[in-house]
Amino acid sequence: MLTRIDHIGIACRDLDETVAFYTTTYGFEVFHTEINEEQGVREAMLKINETSDGGASYLQLLEPIREDSAVGKWLAKNGEGVHHIAFGTADVDGDAAAIAGKGVRVLYDEPRRGSMGSRITFLHPKDCHGVLTELVTAAENPGAEH
Ligand code: MC0
């Protein structure tokens, strides 16, 4: 069951500059930063609120580390802005299988590694009314080093 907005992914050209905008303009704080080589991004997670399912909602700021990465290609075509939304679930495998059964393309055969040790997969934007959609099962302790 999808129980929260886990995060909204925002593509940016300069992570440090974009973090400065979100922290100084809104007062949000950086909860975590990492480089995800497989996804080709350097990212910052800004926690917005905790949620009733025991998780939390974040803004995820994403700077590509390679031009041919998903975010690099998207930035070149569209410029900065909202890149994807992510729904949180306790069971990414089960929810991905159920959604695939409804005819939506799930992009990975098995969930891959996401922010803070989470397990993630994506749904094709063309099957989701133009929205790249991610499913996330958070790690037990997302604040710990992953
Ligand atoms: C591409 N399209 C999008 C889109 N990206 N539409 C909405 N939102 C997006 N973000 C559209 C294009 O405009 C194009 O439509 C069509 O999809 C094919 O795009 P493409 O530019 O030819 O690119 P593809 O087909 O090579 O790849 C698109 C695809 C890819 C969605 C399959 O980006 C992908 O695998 N994404 C999942 C991984 C990802 O995004 N990782 C970065 C975040 P037209 O109409 O022009 O044909 S990593 C992350 O978020 C992790 C760290 C985490 O959360 O923990």
C-alpha cells in the first residue's frame, strides 16, 4: 500500500546553489547528502515532515554527475524543475508487482538502491500521465550512514 509522498525529486544544475535557495528561502534543513553512482546523481534530501506511517516526506534535490544520466538528459531537454514524484510503501516489491499487473511499465526487474539505503523502482512516465513515478521502501533507519 502506498502510504505517503516519500519525496519530490527536483532536477538542478548546481546542487549547492539550489540547496542554498531552499534553506535560506524556506528554512528547510539538509537531512542527508550522497552520490548515487548508479543513478548518476549527487543529491540532497531536505526533510519536510514526518508522516503517520512512521516515515517522512522530503524534497530531493538532484544534480547530474553525467550528461547521459536520466537527470542529465532530462535537464538538457527541459531545464530545471520537478523531475519525479515518489510514493512510500512498506512493500516496494509487492506494490510494483501489483501495479505492473495493471499494465503500467515498471522499469526495474528488482528494486535498486535509492537514497539513504532505500529500495526503489520507477514507473514509466508515459504510463502515468506524463509523471515519472518512483516507489520507495525506506531503510529501517534512514538517518544512519548508508
Ligand atoms: C523522460 N520523460 C519524462 C521524464 N523523463 N517524462 C516525465 N518526467 C520525466 N522525468 C519522457 C521524455 O520526455 C520522452 O517523451 C520519453 O519519456 C522518453 O524519454 P527519453 O528522454 O528518450 O529517455 P529514456 O527513454 O532513455 O529514459 C526515460 C526514463 C529514464 C524514464 C525511462 O529517465 C529512467 O529510467 N528513469 C528512472 C531513473 C531516474 O530517473 N533516475 C534519476 C533519479 P517524448 O514524448 O519526448 O518521447 S535517481 C533517484 O531519484 C534516486 C536516487 C532516489 O530517489 O533514491
